[in-house]
Amino acid sequence: MSDDTTDIETAPVAGQASAEPGATVEGAPPKRKRTRTRAKANGKSATSAVEARIGHKFADPGLLSSAITHVSALKPQRKRGESYQRLEFLGDHVLGLIVSDMLYGAFPNADEGELSKRLADLVRKESCADVAKSLGLTDDIKVGTIGAAAARLRKSVLGDICEAVIGAIFLDGGYAAAAEFVQRNWTERMQKPRRPLRDPKTVLQEWAQGKGLPTPVYREVERTGPHHDPQFRVAVDLPGLESAEGIGGSKRAAEKVAASVMIEREGVGGNDG
């Protein structure tokens, strides 16, 4: 007599999971795929939040991603060009052009010297860093685990990120989009009374003291021209640094120029012109 129980036990039942190890329920997505989808959705949400704050919707979100990525966040095999650095280079020049255009229209009676000083104040790293902070970009910067907090808080990095965002907007939306961003964030700053200029000699002396260096020494290198209209060439010296020279109609004026040259060469902050 035949036994039919074997056929009943092995017959597949629709909707039931296989008893074999490693089998999945029909229609259930793999956990990894679900996690990847969730991460992608979170990434899109974060990008949208940044776009809302800066006021530009990117056709190419990759540009924004690069603009807020610090070199430390890149894996060794990735190129440095995927960080903010190349975009910062572009954005720096785009910002200068747009602000120059704004100043030219806003101050029709200002001469070239006045416009140049205002431009230098508006596009300096500290100003760009302030804009980055006002837009809440500090926490959006993608950095590596080592020195992450320091990288986010450094004004130079924040300023670079802001310029990189401008470069990204320029590539994504053209000059008009970049100009709209700059005008929105720089117009009020441009209309504020310009801060009094700090004496470059004072700035250089404070910087030297902060570095543990002695007071800068100024020496007359050459005096030319007639007695009633002399020209002085003065050099400023600091231990361990190359001398810097300046020319002026008085020793004082030449010393200020020499100090400014050294300040510019050594990347000293705190001087407005």
C-alpha cells in the first residue's frame, strides 16, 4: 500500500518561506538595499536643506557636495579635485568680480583707491566666513575624523567653503545665479560704514609679538629726489623672515608700505588696507 504523506510534506505552499538556510521570503527586499535606499533619501534631504539655506536649487548636486567637502574627508584613492579647493579658486574670482560690480554702482563718486579698499574688506576670508556662519554651513562641512572640529571652526576653512559654494553656484546656474547669491549676502555688508583702517605697523608688531618675535626694525635703505620732494626706501626686518621694502614720500609712509608688504607676503590677518 502506497504512502502519500511524503508528497504532502514536500509540496511547496504559496506565500511560505523556504525552510532552507539563507532563503528569503518572496517579495521582501534585502536589508542592505533597504539601508542604502534610506541613506540615499537622507542624503537628498540634507542636500535640500542646504540648498534652501543658500537659496539655490542645484541641477548638479555633486557640485554642492564638492563645495562643502574638506580634503580630510576624501579617501586616499579619491582626487583632491573632489574637495572644495578647485571650486574655491573659481569662487574667489567670481566673488571679486560681482562685488566690484556692486561697488561700482553703489559708490559712483568713489575713486579707484576707495573702491579697492572696500573690495578688499568685503572679500577677505573673515567676511566670507561670516557669511558661511550666517547660512549655517558650519555643520554641513564634510571633514575627516582627525581635527574635524578644528577644521569646521577655522575662519580660513569657512571662508574657503563659502567661496567654493559661490563657484559651485556659478558653474551650476551661471553668473546671474552667483550674482543673486552674492547680492543677497553682501549688500547689507557693503552699505555699512567701512571700519577704520588699522595701521599696518601696529598689525605687524602685534603679529610678531604673538609669534614670540621682537619688535620689527625699520631701516632707511635709500633716499632719492630733491630736498623738497624726497622719496624714501625703507626696509623692515624680523628674525627668520626675508626683509620687506616700501617706498614713500616720508619715512613714516615708507615704513607703512614696507609693513604692508610683509603682512601680505606672510598672510597676516587683521589688516584692512
